Amino acid sequence: MTTTRLSLSGLYRLPWSVPDNIISWIEPTKNCNLSCPGCYSLNSPGAHRPAAEVSAELRRIAEGARSDVLAIGGGEPLTYPGLTELTAEAKALGFKPFLNTNGLLATAERLKELKAAGLAGVTFHVDSLQNRPGWEGADEEKLNALRAGLGALCRPLGLTCYFSMTVTGSNLPGVPAVLRWARANPATAHMALFISYKEPAAGGTASAGAEAPLPEVWARAAEAEPGLEAAGYVNSALKFSKAKWLVSLAAVSPSAGVLGYFGPRALEALQAVPHLLRGRYPGSAAPRWQRAGRLFSLLTLWDRGARRAALRAFLEPAAWTSPVWLQPLVFIEPDTLVKDGRPVFFL
């Protein structure tokens, strides 16, 4: 798929299920230091859950799910007093603990402590809708400086580092700026996630603008990066012909740019082989593996996209002296149901 028109035909339908997928989720707190439009969660100051209750839920998740990653969210997890202990317990139970954070409280010292406890990675949620202290009025392009600073906290620690943004009608024009920054910095932005804003938002949060459906977000990204291709998708549980997740997987050189896109067969192999060997679909990779794009393109030469990426990496002189990174883009439009008069979002 090489045009701005979105078609799922021929893409790999990711085979995840509730008990057997890439990620499980736990929320030890509802306390947050920001109030973001479109947040799926209520912001309840000081609402930390008891450690024993969180630990019991974590063990239930470990017993019932075969997830690779455990996302520790909230609320803002860095406000949770027992975060270090929760991270260590998740690691001991076989998960890769990931922090889903706005980054306001992220410091090199705190992340180093969490890394020692077993933290595998961080997803920083940064966008122009948040009205961050010190960044009021900044657009997505200006916020790339903040993204770079947050990524610099992770890189020396060897932490996997992802960046997510909520996309509305108002900040949709900023998607290309975030995409260009991620492509230029694959050693910092190991993955970029674009999450479509859904209304009504939990907790009665005021609207930040019109919704931006996944196909519109994809089209804006594809206009900014001609040739952008998707490899796989997760279909909506409410409409099977609609994508809830759309995944693109590129081979990226910091010096030569995008060398090509891994196709459906390569993505299938990168999911199915680890599941066969380890019993889990991979939800993340350490930076040392993501910078092995040349190796993965050679290992999946039966995939047309991987062959093109491998050939260009060989023929492009600018790519000879730099690593080739495997950099996913993920576009998400959550399913939404209304229960007891309130929205429930399903990522």
C-alpha cells in the first residue's frame, strides 16, 4: 500500500487475543499532574491504590495472560509511591515493564532506579493538547525539543523509548512534524504512536477539537512521507472491516532516511517466530535489536519490502556508515462503547 488511500487488503491481520497479546495494562493510581483532552482515565488527585491490591491484580494478570509487555499507566505512574516495587514484581513475573508517562516527573536518577528494578522501556505521551507548564502554546514541531530531551534520559540507560500523541482535528497538521522528527532520530524515538482522539472523553473533559479518525491521520502521515506503507493491522471488534491498530515497519538510517518498509510477511515472521519459540508475541525490543535492521531485512528476504530495504541499504552510500534501525509507526483508533452513560475505550 503506497498511496494515501487506506486499504487493509493484503495486510497481515495481527492474531492477538485478550489472553494472548503483546501488552497487558495495570493502573496503580488515578492521580495525575496533567489533565489531557481525550484521556481514557479519570484524574483523581491522591487516588493511589493500596500496594497489596495492585500486587494481587498483577498476579491475576500473570496467571491469565501471556503478554510480553506490562504497561504501567494511570493516572501518572511516576506519582505512585510503590512504583519501584511494582516494576520489580512485574519483571519477576516475566513481563517487560513499561512506563506510560507524560514525563513531567522523569529524571535521569529516577529512570536509573527503575531500570535497576527491571524497567524495559518508557512511552512518553507528548502533544500540543496538554498545555504543559513551560510549553503553553507550543505546537508539535516545537515540542520535538521536549521529546528529544525526554529521549536523552532513556538512551544512556539502554531503555526502549516510544513517543505517543493524541491526534485531534486541531493538531492533525502537526503529525508530519512529529513523523519527520522520529525518522531523523531513530536512536531516540524507537517507535511513534498516533492515537485518534475519541469523544466523549472520560470525566467530561472539554473537547479539544473534532475527532481525527485513523484513516485521516494515516493520510496526513502518508502525504508527508510519500511511499509510506502499512504491514499489518488489528481489526475493530465493532466493525471487522475497520482497523483499530495499523502498523507500519520501516528500515531507517539516520544518515539516509527511510530505506524501505517491511511488508506483511516480514511482520508475520517477526510476530509468529518469537511466539513459537517463547509462547509470547513480542511487544517491544531492546534498542540493540531495533538497530539491527540490516540483519532483520536479510532474515526476511522472502518479503518483498524487506528485499527492497536490504537492497537500498547496500546501494545507498549514505547508509553504509550508520546502523539501520527497525522503526515502527502505530496508528490507533480505540473502539468506544457507552456503559452506564459513560464511555469505555478499548485500545
